[in-house]
Amino acid sequence: MAEGPYKLPDGWRWVRLGEVLAEKPQYGYTSPAFSEPVGPKLLRISDITSGVIVWENVPYCKIAPQALSRYRLRPGDLLFARSGSVGATILIKEVPYESVFASYLIRVRLRTEVLPEFVSLVLRAPFCQKQFIPLGAAQKNINARAIQQILLPLPPLSEQRRIVARIEELMGRLREAKRLREEAQRATERLWQAVLAETFPNPGSELPDGWRWVRLGEVLAEKPQYGYTSPAFSEPVGPKLLRISDITSGVIVWENVPYCKIAPQALSRYRLRPGDLLFARSGSVGATILIKEVPYESVFASYLIRVRLRTEVLPEFVSLVLRAPFCQKQFIPLGAAQKNINARAIQQILLPLPPLSEQRRIVEHLEAVQERIQAVKEKQAATEAELKRLEQAILEKAFRGEL
């Protein structure tokens, strides 16, 4: 019997996972994936990392009958991700399609005196997840030998059943709390979109007095500019190099932005300054960001386009208009017609433009709304973190025999 990190209740024992396996761990099947039903489903790492298998999205593979019997999935199988998401595991509870598992997964099957549901839950507990860290740190992926060394607390079968039932009861309550939180998050985002829709008229509607429809190109101070092409460096070899990946969350974490090498004459051309508006050319079509401050000497990368506005147009106002539903819809055909959008297409975006004083009033109003919505989002994030802590606490207590 193995020794564990804490004392177990009477009748429990510490075991290595390898001690309770019905057969040797098995590596998955190597095959290309097909969208057409050319054979059984091929379950991959990417299909298990969310913790829920969406079987309809799992692709197919070609496999000979003798191999199919070897790699066929059945309820009770436990799968481990070999790489990428070290520590990701999933219990196969049902197999609605004829299915096999792919080569970067490892399958284990347990003895009859060990409930797969129990082991699946133990593997999610904090002390068990910590065991995956050194396994994944020593190499880029984990292997069957390492998996068999994982240390587990094992009670009698009747106690396993009781614990599984109790955890499922409590987790059911947590899932409902998470569902309500996610619903609240969606409602918060819908509220912001509704505020924007109410603030900015749709194309074709009558504008208030003093407002006019303009194309973005009509209010630019200079031609749109494509960014600078350069490798990115983690060391400070020159100015910061802002990329698409740095703007898509809507907030720039400047400390995470890499650096680049650039000649002085090019630096003056690509240097960022407050008031610059950046558009993502590809990937996240419709993603834009307003540069409000530049805490580091910085330039913008080649898959971004910069626009600068005339003095009678507030960058803050245009930045908000671009996030309105009717404006986001204008990006869809631009991105659909080609893999990325270009400066010419950006200049055709239609905007409602009020007088400068009204722009200021609208910006002030929407920024106040944003602050209130952000406060709600922060509370939602705190709730999410608390639910995660509660889930971990349930698992911790359960496998100490305290639940």
C-alpha cells in the first residue's frame, strides 16, 4: 500500500492508479480526421478539454475492422490528454456513435472494485491536479508510465458510490449557479449592445437635427496606414510592437506586448500616439481599439491598420460607434468577401456624426454606462472565481472522507 500526503479514514487506502487498472494503459489510434462519415468518430484532445464532449462536432476516421475492436470506446473508459492540456481527463459516460480515440489520448480501464466515476472525480481534485504538474514539466507530454504513478485515495466500493452520489448532488447545485451566472453575463452584454443601439441611429433612419451620415474616409486626417512588419522579441531590443492578439480582448496589457527592432526613420512613421484607432485586418474582423495612452514607445504591427481623425471628430466617439450593432454588421460582408479587410473597405464604413458638443455628451454618457457595466462584470468574475473555489473545496473534503 502506498503512503499518501494525509491520513485517510478507516477502510480507505492510498493506491497508485496502475494498481487498480484492469489492463495496461493504451495509446490512441493515429489517423487523419474527416468531416464526412467515412468510418467511426475519432475523439481527439480538442474534443475533451472543455470537460464536455459535443459528439456532433467530433470528426470521423477510416479504420480497419481489426483495429476498430482494439480502439473502440465504451462507457467507463477514462481518457488522459498526453500533451497540450496536461491534466485534462474525461470519463466516457456514453458512446452515442461508434467511436475510437486518437493518438494523443491515453485510455485506462479500471478493475470492477473501482468506480470510474469515483476516479474521474478524484483526478479533478486539487492534490491530484498538482501531481500532473511535475509530469508535464519534465517533458512536453505525459506518458502511460507516469499516469500509472498517480496517487489516489481509495475507499471501499460502497463508500465510492456514496461519495459519487453526494458530489454529483452538490455539483448539480453548482452547475445551476454557473448557468445563472452565465445567463447574467449574457444579459449584461445584451444591455450594453442595447444601450449602443439606442444611442446611435441605424442607417436609413431619420437623424436628429445637426447630425449627418458620413463614410469614415470623409473624416480622416490622413490616409489609413498599414502597420510595421517585424519579428517580435521578448527582450527590449526596441519599441513595443502591438499586434492583433494584443487588442482582441478590448484591453491592452502593455506589459505583455513584445518588442521589435526598427530604424529611427521608420519609428517616426509607425509610432503610436493617443487618439489612434486600430483595426484588425484579419482573424478578428471587426476588432478595433482606441489608443488612449501609450506608456511605452510603441509601434503597431503589419496586420493592423491605423486611422487618425480630423479635429472635429472625437476618436472616443468613433470608437464607440464602431462597436454598435449596426456598425459591426458592416464588417461582416467586408470580412466575408475576402480573408482580411483593407484600408479601402474601412473607409467605406458608414457612421452617424453629430456636432462636436453632442459627441462629447454621448461619450461622457456611454463611458458612465460602461463603468457601471464593468462593475457588474467584476462582481460576476468574482462569483465565477468563488464557484470554482467551492468546487475545489468540495472535492478536497470528499477525498479526505469529510463529505
